[in-house]
Amino acid sequence: MPQKNYLLNKDEIIALGASLREIEPSLLKKCQQPGMTRMWFQGEEPYLDVFFELKDDHILWFQFTLRGKSVSWDYQKGQLQTGTTNELNCNDVSFYAASKTIENDVQPNWDLITLVKLILQTRIDVPIFAKALELFN
């Protein structure tokens, strides 16, 4: 199956990046382990989220989801992974967006990876986004 071209125009990319807002950290404290920090950013679009898990200011895990697609990175694998979420599956009436699952792609979707990188580049003023960009090199 050919990969869908996710490249958007410059204004759409800037708007997606500008819409990302950090969710109140106290909402994540229940999930945290000692020495670990979790960060969550949500965009204005219903299916735009960015999650980070850090230890000692180093990213251990990163996940960017947009419109039913995902780019993630895990320090144990050391590479970017793309996939498809179940967020756009309208058949499950009990679905709760925070409990999404991801089916990994067999081959990385480079168009999607490029799009995520471009969105993050619009927000290099946010230190965690600048740090995440290093994962794309």
C-alpha cells in the first residue's frame, strides 16, 4: 500500500505547531515514577498530542500523534517508528482517546516523519521540542 503524502502547506504546519499547549503537569503526577517526568502537549485539533517521558532531563520516550497517525521514539530502540492509531475508529462507542492503541508500520512513513519534524521546528522556542528534534537526526 503506498504511503499517503502528509506534507501540508507552511501555514497549516505553523498553525499545528502554534496550537500545541502543555497540559497541566499535575494531571500527570499520578502516572509518574520517582525520578521520571512526563509531559503532555495537546493541539487544537482533536487528534493532535505530543507525549514525553524523561529521566534526568533525557528523553526516554516520545510520541507524536496526528489525525490517526503516530511517530514515536524509544531509547531502547533508538530509532523513529511510525504507526496508525485507533483514534479514528468510530465503531467503538466506549472509546476513550487517551487509551488509544498504535499499530506500528512495517516500514517508516518518511512523509509523516518529515511533517512531524517540520511541526516541531515551528516550536524550537520550547526546550523539550528542541530536544525532541535531535531524535530526528
